[in-house]
Amino acid sequence: MSEEFLVSQELKSVVLEFKGQEYSFKLKDLSWSTRNKIISKCMVVVEKSVSLDIDKYYRMCLKEMIVEAPWDLSKTDEMLSRLSGDFGYALQKFVPNPFEETAGEIPKN
């Protein structure tokens, strides 16, 4: 049976250049189901209005995707909450856009 329709199990090595230094990460792609579950957990319903907690979405995705980081993985939640805006936006580019129909894959460096 062909498995080309399954999410890749291959880890992607990415390097972020930030303020003259390089930071290495290993990331895994999110499956369609995992992405949908994360979106569901990030939905905020107030009366008849539904919105997405975008901060929670990106943090949950990155926690799921990051396999190796320049910090102790047990501290990922804390680290993501404390990142500078510039570094956070640089990491965010590897997360599937929650408003697009396809999750896509992590771009290769």
C-alpha cells in the first residue's frame, strides 16, 4: 500500500538566524488530524461568536512540532511564552496557517 498520503515521519532540520547567531531546531510535520484537534482546542465561543486564540494555536502547534531545540524540551511552554516578538515570528513561519485549508509542510532550509 502506498503511504504517500500520510504525514512525513522525517524530521526537518531548520536553522533560525537571529541577531547574528544561529539556532538549530528539529521539527516534525503536523498531521491533518492533529492540526484540527489543536484548532478545536483554540476555539473561543462567546455567545454567537467564534474566534481563534491565535497565541494558543501557535504555541500548541510548536509544542507538538519541536523535537529538538536550543533549550531543554521540558521548558518549551515557558520558552515559547517568553520569546521576543522577532524570534517568535521567525519560528511561527514553520507552523501551518490556521486559516488555510491545507496544513502544508515545513519548508526545507
